Amino acid sequence: MKQRVRAVLLTDHATMLVINRTRPGIPPYQVFVGGGVEDEDTSREAALLREIREEIAGEATDLRPFREWKSDKGEIEYFYSARIATWNFDDRTGPEFSRDDRGEYFLEEVPLTADAVGALNLMPPQIKAAILDALDEGTLFIPV
């Protein structure tokens, strides 16, 4: 069974980073940075740090488990919260960015407010609900 990792990347500006996806024939949606755990990755956390470097040329710190989710395909996705201070979407190197059939990717900083998160078409929807709950409970923030 394939394992996937995703990062709820929190900035020092009380925002989080999401990738806006546009693909032909489906409404735009947002996802978090991340991807599959590869055989050469020494851990899920190492896979996530690699994905962050590939997808947004960033370095994350303070990785903490946030939620686990099992997809309809039987894949387990491990979501982590993490702090990120610098990134450069123009320097991304992930293989998905060179494929014409994958649609377009745009990085966005989203305010960490219920209104801003609620307005997203964030996938999977269960994680959106978990983030809204964590915002309400005050548990999403990583101490400085």
C-alpha cells in the first residue's frame, strides 16, 4: 500500500501555504505540499522534507504529526504541521511540474482564519474540516 505525506506549512505571517490546482474538466481545488513516500526515503518525515524541497524549494522545521487519512484507494496519507520561513515556487523541481497532462500549479498563502480556510476547495475535505477544528481549538499553531 502506497504511503503519502502532506504538510500544513505555517508561516510566521499567520498564513499557510496551499497549492492551487487547475485541471481540465474539473473545478479548481487546493492541496498541501507533499507526495508519495519513495523506497529511498529513510522515513515519512524525510520523504516530506524532500517533497517540500522539490515542490516549493523550501526548508521546513518543527514537523509534527497532524492527522492520518485513508483514501478510497486504500492509500494512507500522513499530514504534518510544520513551520516554513522561506520558499521559492519558481525553483520547484518535482517531476509532476514537467508533465503537460497534470494541469497547472499555483502556490498561495492563505490566512489562518476560519473564513479563509472555509472558502477553499481543499482536498481531501476531511483535512479541511480537521484544520477548521484545530483553528477553533487553537491547536494548529506551532510555538515560536
